[in-house]
Amino acid sequence: MKKLLLNSCLGLAVLCCPFSCVSAWAKTVVIALCYSNPDYAVSSKVFEEGLTKEFKIRKSALEVIHIDTNGDKELFIAKIKEFEPKADLFFVAGTPNAVLLKEAGITKPVLFTAVADPVSAKLVDKLDKPGGNFTGNHCAVPEDRQLTMLLLVAPKTQKIGLLYTPGDIAAASQIEAWKNAIKAKNKEYVEIPIPDSVSSEEEMAATAKAAAGKVDVIVTVAENKVSQLGAGVIAAAKDMHIPYYSSLLQLVEKGALAGLGFDFSATAKLSVTQARSILNGASCASMAVITFPKYRFLINAATAKALGIVIRSDVKSAAEIIE
């Protein structure tokens, strides 16, 4: 059996007053992961820290249960159903994990973060009126804006390699939007599918290198496999001496040329505010999915130098430069 991590911690007991009591404020929150990556881990950690702080301020009891089944879907769903009776709220990071919770038929409130397109993933009916027991925030950065930023850094780009996992719901919807944005700019794209069998950075690099000589730049979107194995894409782009653009900013920090994305820590902090409302009785059905209001544009100066790319001063002023 694959590793299963279950961890609980109990906050401070409630100090009773005329308007509160232990039964009203003792809450259980389940943080659930089947598939994990650095971004999901950050989201979960920041959310737990923020919620724990809230409960300490209230002098209220909080139990946090962690479920992490390392990719075992059947075990994940079984543990979710096991803990559903005592859970007041489920928190989940990432589209694959949120979709699994939906498949499990959970009826308790579910709060998601780092989901690119919750409507296409059938988690909610509409962003402004979710209509069910799921709500949260989503990480979609408009693809036309991303393409604009890519062309600011690499203006000679004509053929764009779209590297993605076809079976990933989040990736598929983002790639379609990229295609439309590319066609609107009269550019070309080449699809580079990532096989399901790819499970290492070396295999990811080999997949990316299949585009050698066919594209001017490689683009990846916010998806789980790339978040886990993105170092392989960085290595491949370096070997091919072409730019690599990623909307996952942790990959820009590691060596991709540039990216317009969002801060997973910041969105997890928004989740704390949403969780507080839900635990106070607000309905997920009418709580709008939050669109994060501010994106970060990162450029890796070392990578740009290695590629012989000179970043214009006006572009520098609009970006965060990693030296």
C-alpha cells in the first residue's frame, strides 16, 4: 500500500460567552491531496497556517486532518468518505484533487484553490453562482495576456510549441485558449503531447526535445505533471537553446525564461477568508469563485543572458527580474 499520511492537530479550547460555545466553534477541516506538487504543498501549508491563526485569535478549537495518498485514487476516495461524517469543510489544492473529491460524491462544503477552470472541470455551474457545495478561487491567467508578455520578452517568436498533458482537464482548457490567442496574433503553434507514461524529469526532457528545430519557444500551462517535472523542460530548452515560458512561476525561478502567473501563497490566504465564511454558515452555492486580482510577471535574467536576449528597459519596468 502506498504511503498514507494522516495528521491531526487540535487548537485552543473555546472560552464560552453568551454568543459562542464549544459545539459552535469546534471545527474539523480536512486538507486532502491525492496528487501533490510544490505548488499544492505551498497552498496547503499557507492555508493551514492562516486558518490555525484565525482559530487561535477566536480561542476556538480546530482539528486539521491531512490526507495524502501519493496518487492512489481508490485510497484517496475511501479516506475522504471515511472522514466526511466529522468534517465541517474539505480544502483541496489543484484541479486533479478537486475533481476526485467531486467524483467521491462529497456533500459537505468543499473549498478549492489553484484550479484553472472550475467550470470546465464541472466543479461549479458558474463562477459567480457555483450552485453546489464547491467554491474557491481559480488560477487562470488570461492566455492572450500571457502571449503578449511572452512576445515582449521574445519578440521574434513565430512558432510556439505547446507542451501539455492531453488527459489533464486543466491543461486541455488552457491549451485551447492558447491556440486561440496564438491564431489571433497570426502566429503558429505546434502541439507537443506529454505521454501518460512520462514520470521523470529525464523523460519530460526527452518529450520536450521532440520539438527541436520545429519551434522558436516552448510554452507550458498550469498543470500537475509540469509542476512536478518542469526541471526536465528547463533542461531541454537549455540544450535546444530556445526560450521556455511557463505560467508556473516556481519554474521561472528555477530557469525558465519568463512567465505571467500568480502567487499560490497569496491565493491560499484568500482561501482562509472564504473558509471562515463557510465555517460561519455561508453557503458554497452562492459564494462566488474568486478570481485573483493581481498577477506577477517574472523574467529570469540569467536565462535571458544565456539565450542572448536583451530585455528592453520598458519590459524590465513591467516585470520582476530574477538576477
